[in-house]
Amino acid sequence: MALTLLAVTGMTPQVITETLFGLHRQRSPWPEKLHIITTRVGEGVLSRSLFEEGKLNALCDELEMPRYTPGQVVINVVPDADGKPVDDARTLADHEALADFIMQIVRELTADEKTTLHASIAGGRKTMTFYLGYAMSLFGRPEDRMSHVLVGAGYESHPDFFFPTRTSQMIVGRDGQPLDMAEAIVSLADIPFIRQRDQLPNMLQQRGEPMSFRHLVDLINLGAQPHRLSIRLNGSEQTLNILADGQYIHSLTFSGLFDWCWYETVARATQEEDGALRRHTPEGEENSAYLGHAVMARLAVHLGLPYDAERDLRPQVEEWLKHHEAVLEGARIRPSDFSANMLRGLDVSQATNRIKRRLKAELPEGIASRISPGLYFDDAGQKHSRTRKGGGYALNIMPEQVLLC
């Protein structure tokens, strides 16, 4: 696979050539592409030294490696809170934008299965290196690496030093003493990091809409602090809102009304501590009619169709199929599916699995597992934190954590 070097820089573009030198010394594959994150001021310094003065080409020639074409070098200038190139992140909003920008770049690069990523945290401000390191922890794959460059005393950050040379080349040190660039020692320190990629839902691992660094961190932290979690169901919009300490942080909208009504039914059972949502009663009797009535009642509310809880379920289902087929199709409920589910004994396992897949695709595991339907009520109607075979459906949260509107 092709290697991409990702680095943050400020006023010391030397970290690019020094890191490349270190990779070559380690006999690492030569990066085919360079992605550099810097400020607007840093871009000027970078362009002048690496390109106008030819330091990057000089390194390639010194190591007898191919030179980089303009298309192989991508300079990413950090935006401020208004999306304009920033000279330096000074405000809280600017730092939020900086975090989002770096995280999005790492997310995009690690979504490419044809490349591996080597991230250098040797340059740039501390906040830039922290966010790059944290983004690598969130999105880094097993084959991706992160490093810091180590440069010998006197040479580090020296404006005239960019890499050790094969032949003697003298520069003047900061103390006025001569330094020979051929004697400089440059090496890479591999930075081990914890990879949390597998804990992220697949949708967040892939390329897609930009996301907020703070938003993602809030979601991950919330999964580890379930007492702060609550959900609010908006029936008119079929939207599930995720809240942390009562404050909205995320929402997702259901595309199918049948799935929404089943989820709404389970959420109500959780709120009301009703353990009767089960395929069989504790006595072993078939209980699908109860499930069917529960779902039918919610469908009737959303579709505005007639329903009587005192009547048998089957004739009411047949009446809907005969007289209100267009209404069902308008709600993305195929009459054939509706007939199969409601007339042949309600099987909610498919709807439950669809809901679980959707939640796991969009939310961290710690949250998705808490708010997915599961069999948490036992035969005595007591709710547990672990599923019970043959039990009643509920969400793995407390009644007060469910809000309906």
C-alpha cells in the first residue's frame, strides 16, 4: 500500500524534511504523498523554504529518492471559526474549528484502504499536535503509525538546518560556534497510541459529512456514563434525540413508520415499566396478539386510521388492507409485509434487528447498546440490565431517561 505522510507545522518546516530523512533511515517505504497542516503564516514559511529555496528537492536528491510533484504535496491551511485561513488560533471558537479540521483530515485519509498513514507530531503548536494525536487514536488503523522527530543539540529548529548531509556543510550555531550538518543526528521516535477505531460506528469511520470533534467526544464519553443519558422521542417527526444531562447532542430520524412504531412501543414499555411486551406469557401462552395490538395502536395514531383496542386484531388488520392500502404505502409500509407481520403472528425480530443495525451504524457502542430494544424484563415483570431469554422488550435505561413528545 502507498504511504502518506501527515504532519502539522508552524514556523519550523524542517520537521517535514527531518521526518522524511528519519523514515528513509529506518528503511521505511518512501511516502508517495505529503499532507501538511499549518496556519496561513506557516504556509508562507513552508512554501518559501521547502519549495522556493528547494529544500525538499535537495533532500530527495541527497537521498536519491524521486522528487515530489505539486500534485503529491497538499498544504491544508487551518480555518478559523468563520472558515477563513487563520494566522493563529486565539479564541475558543478557533480552537474548535482547528480540532474539527484536523479530525476531518485524519478521518478522510484513514478511510482510504489503498494507503497507510504516518502522522508526525513534531511541529506546530501544542494544540495542533494534541488534536492530531487524538484523531489518530480515534481513527488510526493497525498499520498506521505516529512519530516525533529527534534532532541533535544545536541543530533542532535551526533556520538553516533541514537534514543531515552526506558531505561536510557548515552552518553557524546559535552560540556562534560552527556546526557541520554532516554530523547532525536525526531519528524518529515511534509514538505508540491506543487505537479506538473499532469502538466507532462504521458510518463515522468513513468519508462523509464533516463532524464536530467535541460532538464525537461527547458521544463517546456519554456511552461510558449512562447515568447522564436520556432520549426524547418526537413522534410527529419520527426522530430519536439523544441528550446528555438534558442537553441535546445528537438525533436520528427513522425512515420506516413500522420500525418507528415498534421502537416507540418499546420506549413506552420502558417508561411505564411494563414487562408484557413478549412473544409468550410466563405461562407459555402465545402473546403475539398483545404485541400486535400495541404496535397497531401506535400505527393508528400516526396514520389517523380507525382502531379499537377492544376488538380482535385480525379483522381490523384486514380492514386496513382492504380500505387503506394507499395510506400504508404512503408511510413506506408494504401491504404484503403488513399482512405477513400482523396476520400471521407479529414477529418483531426483523424490526428489532433493523433498529439495532441503524443505531450501531450511527452511534458509539456504549450508547447504541443502551437504547436498542432487548429482552430485559423477566417473567415476574422485573427489569434487569442484561437480556433474559424469553423476556419482555425494553430499553436498557431507566424509566425517567425516556421522554416522549
